[in-house]
Amino acid sequence: MLLTRSGWLTAILGGAVMLAGRVLGQLEFLLLGAGILGLVVFAFLRVWTTRLKLAVARQVTPSRVHAGSPARVDLRILNQSRRPTPVLRLNDAVSGTRGANLLLAPLGTGERTKVAYRLPTDRRGRLAIGPLRIRLTDPFGLASIDLEGAGKTEITVFPRVDRILPLHRTTGQDPHSDAVHANSLGRSGDEFYALRQYQVGDSLRRVHWPSTARHDELMIRQDELPWQGRVTVILDVNPLAYGSNSESFEKAVSAAASIIAAAISRGDHARLVTTAGHDFAMATTRGELDRHLEALALVEQTTATSFEHLGEVLRGGFDGALAVLTAGTGSNIDPGGRLRARFGSVTTVVFPGPNGTLPSVATPDVVPVPPGSPFDQVWAHSRQGKWRGAGV
């Protein structure tokens, strides 16, 4: 609790007037100064004796927020005091901004109200909301006290996700087993398909114990139909590729999120890898998709990147489709073309690098995104011929 700036100035004025009255021997000045100081004391006591008893709940809508999409915060307030509240000023801190400033009209005993404000979602990342400060002031604005109405809330603003066609499924090994795709399978999901070696994360309930004893290592029974494709997305986070073009990096992050979301929506397995060596493993469900989106929401550029480090992360002979998202000429990720020998197909999406550089030739395997062009439209245009009759 403290006097406001106006309160201090008023108190100083009252003291000066009283001093002038005493020096000049003017009773009127003494009375005027005393009246001014009395007003400050009244304001101070008014704030001091007012007791607020408010119940505040904060809710962010929607619960999953993507960059560029509308989002709002609803504050539900209940007056639990036996007295009506005065006019209150609310300030809910929001990281990167001055916060939301709101005026709350007086609430009667037991009265409820709701106030709302919009969140800034133009950028991906972590957004901290709160604490909510409730400022109580006197009618003259001379004294005030700040109370905490609600604690902190953190939300993650996911990258923008465009609805695009997923990458084409490639032929080759099934992502769940070491057996090659069968030519025909029954439609039942519990039909025996193959045996494979145990992988971290497999349920022990699916261990085939006779084969385990025969091979002296854990063997997993493959029962479900192997119709899931496999998609690996490599995001270049080297700032040398993008230069000062931060917009290109943000578009690359959004494109990575869009490709992964399209794959999972089709029922495929999607893996996110960055050139800094971060591997976020395979995702197949909506919850696992959120894990990838959260990682992309927080990813940053770093110079701690190298192709050798990336090759170590990808060691293990992964099949399926590969999408590489980078900037510049698109040759900084895989200079020797070694990734192409490990995947069924490789698609490189290239965004403008330093000085707006882009590959000179556009092919179905290289998709340059010109400055100012929406990624989803460029992707759709590049996929038209390749996807026609692909059977996806």
C-alpha cells in the first residue's frame, strides 16, 4: 500500500501551504494546507480499511493455440465480501507486452462478472500470463493498494499448421518390423503379420516367448496391419542458412509442423529431427503430435550444427519419406547426398536465405518457396503432378 504520485504531490503541496501560512502568519493558508493534508489522510485510510474478498478464475480459449489464430483470456470474478466493491483496475501481465489493463465496475455482494481480453498470438513460443494484479484506489486517486487476484499461467503458442497433402508413402520395409510389405493381407487388425526385434517402448505383452528363447533376444509379435507410412522431417536450425531473414526460419518451422500434422492425420508415423542433433522420436497420435508442435514452438536457431552430427542421430537405417526444410540454396544439409540412400524419397523445401537466395531449378524433389508466397499454396502446386493417382 502506498500513496500514488498524485498523493505525494498533494501531500507536498499541503505541507508547503501550511509552511507558507506559518511563515506569513496567514491563518487561511494554515487551514487550506491542513485541509489538503486531511484529504490525503482520508484517501489513505479509505484504501486501508477497504477489504476485498474476490474469487478469480482465469481460462484461456482455445486450449490449443496456434500462431496467428485468435485466442482470449476470460476472467471470472466473484465478490465474496459483504460489501460492494469500488471501481477496480485489473492488470494481467502478458509476456512481451504491457499486459492487459481492465476496469471493473462495482460488484454487489455475491455478484459475479466476466471480463476478457485477446492474447497476442502473432509469434510462436511460450507465453506467460499473470500474475493478475487488482489495484484498489480511492475516488481521488491519491492512494492505492495492489492485490494478487490470480497466479501465473503459461501457455504454448504452437506454430501455424496449414492443411496440406501428406508426403507420398514409399515402398520398402514396414516401420514396425524387419519384414518386407506383404502383397496381400486380411483386413483384420489381429492377423499375424511378422516377428521383429524388440524396440524401446514396445509393450512386453507382445513378446513372442518361444521365438525369444530360440533367438536368445526379445522378439515382438507384429499383429496389426502395416499400413502406416514413415515420415522424417529435418529442420535446419543453422542461422548461417537464413542470415538475417528470420521470416524464412519461421516459415520453415511452420512448414515442418504442417508436414508432420498431415502425416499423423493420415495415420502415419512422423519423426522430427533438427540439425542441432535433437531427435523427438516417432509420433502417431494427437497427443504425440502436440509434443512435436511444442518442440517446434520453442525451437531456436543455433550454430551448433553439423551434417556429421545429424548422420549420427539418423543412424539406424530409417526407411520412408524424408522432408528437409532449410534456406538458401538447399545444399547445406546433405552436401554428399548420403541421406538419399537411406530414405525412399527425399523432398527439400527451401526458403529464401541471405539476400533472398533460392535454388535455380524447381523439381518435385526440390520445392523453393519464393519470398511472400504462402507455403501451403507452393506445396500444393508442386505436389499436383506427383500426387495425381498416387493412391493416398
